[in-house]
Amino acid sequence: MSKLAAPITPGGIGSKSILFFARRINYSLKIIDLINDY
């Protein structure tokens, strides 16, 4: 449980949160690509 809460706490800001946001951005870009295909 502590591992999941680590990125949320100030002490957990680091590579894990960066990877998380990178995945979110990549996911949203894929959705935009799907919309543009129509």
C-alpha cells in the first residue's frame, strides 16, 4: 500500500511520478491519433 501512495506524497515525487505522467501523455496521444483517423 505504501508503494502505491508513494508517488502521491511529497517524498515520492521522482522518477515514478514522471513515468506515470509520461504514460498518461502517451495514452492521451494515442486517443488523439484514433480520433484523427476518422
